[in-house]
Amino acid sequence: MNDRGDLQILHIKGHVLAGPEDIRDELWVVDGRITYERPTGTSSRAARDIVTARGWVLPGMVDAHCHIGLDQQGPVDESTSEKQALTEREAGALLLRDAGSPSDTRWIDDREDLPRIIRAGRHIARTKRYIRNYAHEIEPGDLAAYVRREARRGDGWVKLVGDWIDRGEGDLASCWPRWALDEAIAAAHEEGARVTAHCFAEDSLRDLVEAGIDCIEHATGLTEETVPLFAERGVAIVPTLVNTATFPQLAEGGAKYPRWSEHMLRLHERRYETVRAAYDAGIPVYTGTDAGGSLAHGLVAAEVAELVTAGIPAAEAVSAATWGARRWLGRPGLEEGAPADLLVFDADPRGDVRVLGDPRHVVLRGRAVR
Ligand SMILES: [Zn+2]
């Protein structure tokens, strides 16, 4: 590939992992799209350079829980947002599900060089029950109206904060009564949006699932009781293990709330077991890093490795970041005619997922950006 990355026709030979069971020998990228048919003809196209690369090809990875336009303090400026998006791109994350941002990042959609974003609008939290400067902080009577509004602002998702520390109780506690969730999730579905919620603890999960939620973020509070419920309803989880790894540090800073600290430590201690139990029960699991709050961007490969540590087979963990996540989000992978958002690796990532951490080439909208 040349330095400018402005190839007209790219030919990749080797092992094209078009799907978990669909491995092909080669693909072409013509005018930014994937084709499995060798380009022919006498048009000007035939006169263009064909550049050949070799390796293992996967669809661009998905960071299904990150935040663009957000850092520890709240909204950030456009140049910081741009850096966040570029860091994801460099790591091979070409499709981001933004799990809540107070910034308007619509301008990114006009940038051919930046990853695609599926937004969940701005977080919706209970008053004084979330990180400052992040969320709309409201009371239950307003939840459905806010959900409707964020559904219209977003790209098919809405993000709730399902539980957070209740300082009165000194522990994690559910943020919303069941009736408010019923109304709000029905409103989102009416607007054609899916709903997800931040949940660390156990006690909000049943209400959220019974109210019809589509996904839970972190989901460290899954238990023997709620795992079957999620499985039965097909509610997905995005465990963000690279983030939940930091629970002990959070707990350390919570001396004023010993019950909360102990709870966080318990959730942390069983985090791998929890993810493994969810996977074994058939709950869809996808990769997300939670970058943009306190974590840096670009950790999607590290999250895949964490899923493997939790006991998910490597090929399934790869799927959680590629084919599976793309299907779940309604975006194509390496199908004929799909936009060429793909990665080329030196070895088979299903053999060793650490390979994902170092793509040889990153191709976004048909252009080699790395
Ligand atoms: Zn988050």
C-alpha cells in the first residue's frame, strides 16, 4: 500500500475470514467496497494500479462501549474528540457504539478518515446519581420523555444509568422504579431505538430485563437468578472487563462508603466467572472498553484478550469484536458490496487473540489508513 493510502484497487490474498465458517482466499477493494470477483473490463479501472497485500483479513473491530467527546471531567473539545476517534482507528476499531456523550460529535460523520459511530445520545441518570457533567440528571416522571428525546438524537440506542451509589444507603442501588422503566423502554422502542443501561450491581437487573431492555453494560451483578432471564430474553451484555478491572482502585477511594467498597470488590472478584456463566448460558457477549470516561481509547484488542481470560473460546471472542458485534449492531462485515472497513493481520487471531493488538493494515472506507 502506498503512503497516501489512496488505492483504487486493493487485492488481499491469504485468509479472508468473511465469517466464522466462511474463509476465502482473496478479496478486492474497488471504489471503497468489497468484492470477491476479480475486477475485469477495459474501463479506466483496468488501468489503475492493483496493489496486493497478504495476510489474515477480518472486518474492522467494534468497540461497542466507548465514549467520544468525553473525558473524566465531562465534555471535551473537537480536537480531543478527534484524537479519541483516531486512537480507536489505529487500534483497528472501525465501528464504535458511543455509550453516551454530552458532546455533539455529528461532525465526525462527515469525516471519511474517522471510524463510524453509532450514538446513544447523552446518558440519562437519576439526579445526583452519576459522574458530574456527564448525564441528563432527572427524576422518574421525566424518564420516558428524556428517553424519547435521546432516541431521536442518537443512532438507534439510548443509554440509561441503571444503578449507582446511593449515598444515603452507602451502597450501589437501583436508580429507577419499574413503572418508569416500563414507560421509558416502551417509548424508546416506539422510536425505533434500543435501550442499554449501565449496571454494576445485582438489584436493577430483573426490572430492566422485565421492562424489555436490549442490553446491559458491565453486567458485573449477574447472578444464577438473572443469567437465565437474560438468556431467555436474548438480552446482550457488554462486560467492559478492561474497565471493571479498575474496581479495586475505585473501592480504595471509597473509604467513606465501606459497604459500597466491599460490594465493588466482590463484583470484581467474580467478574470472570460472571462473564463465563453468561456466555455458557447463551447470553450474547460483545466487546466494549468504556474508553472516554477514565480509560484511554484503543483498548479493544485488550478487551478481547480479557474475554478469553474469562473463558470464552478465542474464535467466539474474536466474533464478539467483529462478525457477531457487527450483526448485532446491524452493520455489514466482509460481505460482497459492503464498505471496505477491514483489518489485515500477520497471523490468525483465532489462534492467539493477541494478534489483534497489532494490525498490519487498517482499511477504512477502502483507504489504507495504517
Ligand atoms: Zn461508559
